[in-house]
Amino acid sequence: MIADKSPYYKYTPANVLENENFKLYWNRSIPTDKTIPFNRPDITFMNKKTKKTFLIDIALPNTHNLIKTITDKQNKYQELAYVICAMWKQRTAQVIPIVISSTRVIPKSLSQTLTRFNLHRSTYIQLQKSVILGKCSIVSNFLNYK
């Protein structure tokens, strides 16, 4: 879906990517027939052939909040998953929380999620690197604020 092979830290995602097999929404509200309080997951990925949709939400909590954050994310988007199944005529819509801490604490569910999407198990290293660099950027901007 993406021809450009720029490094991930230079890539600015489009809000919608689509081809004949897949549709991907990035940080976009999902319009629904009824009002749903949580309708904006970070990533919405739809496989048109298998009629499966994944609602992916990314979180970077403190280490002691990992399990609570995973549960909160799953509960938060469950209603949207039900509505998407009916509205888009999908077989399934699953909520996939990607939760990672910058202190190298990784929930077991992250490894399972990476395997589910056929990503290499060491992808979490790149995810952690991105988290750490992002936090460093925030701190640097704060310290240089005038």
C-alpha cells in the first residue's frame, strides 16, 4: 500500500490508504449510524477479502499500568467493533491494543500481536526505540522552551 521506503521516523502517514484488498485508516474517526463515544482508534485496518477488521490502539503507559491499559483499550473500542461488523458487513472486528513501555517492560500480548500480523518478533525493539526517541524529543523541546 506504500511505495515510499523512507525511514519510519520521517514518514508522515496519510489518513486513508486503500487498494483492492485492504483499507487502512490512520487517526481518523469512524462515522457510525449511532453515536459511539470512542470512535477514533489510532489505526483501523480492514481486509476486504477475508472481511476482518482490526481496531489498533497504541498506548505508552507507565510500567505499573500496562495490564490496566490493555484492558481499558479493549473495553473502550468493543462497542465500535460490534457496530463496524454490522455496518461494514464484516465477519469479525477485533480490538488490538499495542501497549509498550519505554523501560523495556513488554506485555506477553505484544508478542502474540506481532505474530498475528506476521511481523518479526524483534519488531518490539524498533517500537521501543521509537518510544524512547519520542520521549527524548518531548523532554528536549520542554527544556529548550523559551
